[in-house]
Amino acid sequence: MSEEQIKNLEEQFEARIARDEKIEPKDWMPEKYRQTHIRQISQHAHSEIVGMLPEGNWITRAPSLRRKVALLAKVQDEAGHGLYLYSACETLGISRDELYEQLHSGKAKYSSIFNYPTVTWADIGAIGWLVDGAAIINQVPLCSTSFGPYARAMVRVCKEESFHQRQGYEIMLKLCNGTPEQKEMAQDALNRWWWPSLMMLGPTDDMSVHTEQSMKWKLKRKTNDELRQQFIDQTVPQADILGLTIPDSDLKWNEERQSYDFGEIDWDEFWQVVKGHGPMNNARMKARVGAWERGEWVRDAAMAHAEKQQERKNKQVV
Amino acid sequence: MSNKKNWPLWEVFVRSKNGLEHRHFGSLHAADAEMALENARDVYTRRNEGVSIWVVESKHITASNPEHNGELFEPAQDKVYRHPTFYDLPDDVKHM
């Protein structure tokens, strides 16, 4: 194809997106659109998969059967979300094996928030309330993103996510209405998860390299700073109901903006964790790669069984 | 990485309730049809989304190419006489 033809196709493509038309896997698309989507959808999928680890830590130690079945169902949902997203990503011409390889080799990133440890039961409450809360804010606009398979996966994910946040908030509520020690545990979890949750919504707009292009492709419908402000504005009143204090001395209501002003985020910490120096980066990857390797014989045995059954069937036909 | 073959890709179709058609829900990997059905149950119907599941190995689907949409779909575009509004009838004619 000549450069002129490609430019023409690109213009038609951008016009389709501007008209709110969806792009489907077999449609022509600029290579950069394909690569950006592979990167974002796979990062999203990896985050769901690695995100099971911090919560899985508490399944065997959940304080009651009610909490245990809920946590099990939530972690199973995260696995499901990972699978929806991997499938959506594969429609862009990358194989599941390549995607896993990128995660396991460290080439692909996942959400940094999962590199923090879950040291008490209250962390499970805080994750559901804050981490899933921030995830919902990120994901709802993606339900109308331009790439069809991604948008469809997000619709399903968003439907399921609200239970996650509610179960987390209920855990916090129970602890806050419990003994002083339990309330203190809830406050401690909020103290540790608050700032990483704000960072989860991504670097500030002036630092974000992909925002402009992503807005154009509707891969992003609001900027990181807008999403962060929305998260803070809706979460502060929820903390008030719990009787917990947000660990930010600069946090105060701004009457003029009808929004909360908030303190400086420690972006050095964010980049340290992204680069692999968070408290749990190594442990997470070790657990993930270990599970994949220990499962290899099961995958091979299932394939061998399937082939044997097929051969047997073929013989019967003859 | 294992030298053996990877689990193939399957497309999943779910009937959400009787009276409705099966609709494409997504895809997944499984070693065989039976496992594809079981995985589809776990991945796509955790909240009573379905009463019936079909799975078909993706390689068996033949799809049209969007680049040929012109030749494929244009012939229908100029056949307005296939639509009821093509026919001029006086307003007095009722129930038609």
C-alpha cells in the first residue's frame, strides 16, 4: 500500500471513530491503534489476574463463612474478567501464550496497586471499597470505547464490579462498628491504601504520555486528573459514614469548585513501584509464574486426553 | 514453555432464556468440547446468564471480510422495492 493510500485509510478511520462507530477486529486499523490496544487491554487483563493474589491471601482466613463465599466469588470474578479481556486482546492478533510470556518476563505491566501487601483482614475491605471503587471509575467510561470487543468485555466487567465494592465497604462498616481495635484496623487499612488508590488512576495529565491519543480513540473518555477528582469527591463522604479519617491533612472542601482539594501525591513512590521496587513485586511474579509452571503438566495431560479421544472417535467412523 | 500443543480457541454462544436465540458471548481456550462447555459455564454464566450454551472451535467459523463489504452487501442497497414504503397506495386504504 502506498503512503498516500494509508493516509487516506487513516483519515477514514479517524472519521469513523469521531462518528462514534465501533471498530471490529477484522476492520482495517492503523498499526498504532492495534499496538496501543494490545498494550492497554493486556495490561488490564494482567491486572485482573495478578489482582487475585493479594485477596487470595485471605480466603482461608476469612472471619466467617459469609465473608469467605463472598471473597471466593469475588476472586473468581477477577479470573473471569481477566479471561474476557485476554479474549478481547487476542482478537487483535496476539496469542494467549505471547500475552502470558509478556507478563511473566516483566515486559508487560499490571496495575501497581497489587504490589502492596494485604497484612490484615481490613485490607480486604479497603481493597473492595477503594481499589475496586477506583477501578469502576476507570472502567465505566471504557464501556463506550471505540474497539468493539474491549467495550463489550467492559460492559460485562462493570456489571459485576459493583458487588465487589459493596462487599468491601460492608467489611469496613462492620469493623468500624466493632471494637476500638477493629476500628483501628480499618483506619490503618485506609491509611495504607488511600494514596496507592489515588495513584491507580494514573500519572497527572501533564505527565501522562498517552492521554491525547487515547482520548481521540475513545480509549479514554476522561483524563486521569478528572477521574481522580471524581474518585476523591465520591469517596470522602463514604469515609465520613464509616467515621474514618482520610490520611491527607490538605484535604478540604472547596466551595467554589464544589470539589475537594487534596494534598501532593508522592509520585516517586509510584514510579518506584512501577519499576519493580514495590513491597510485593517479586512475590507476585513468583506466585504467578509458579502457578503457570506447576500447571503445565495438567494442560499437557488435558490436551493429550483430548487428542486420544479424537483419535478414538475417528477410528470408530472408519 | 511446553513443546506440546496449546489449548485451541473456542467461541461461546449462550441462550439467555428460552424464546431467545443463542448470542455470541465471547471466547475461551479449552482442550476439548466438553471442557469448553464447562469453562464457558464458569466464565460466562456465573450469574444465571444462560439456559443453554453452544461452543464451536473458532477455526471452524468462516467469516466475511469487511474489506469486501462493498461487493457483498451493496447489491441489497438499490433494491428499495423490497421495502413496503416503495409502493404508493392511497391514504384511504386501511390495514395494509
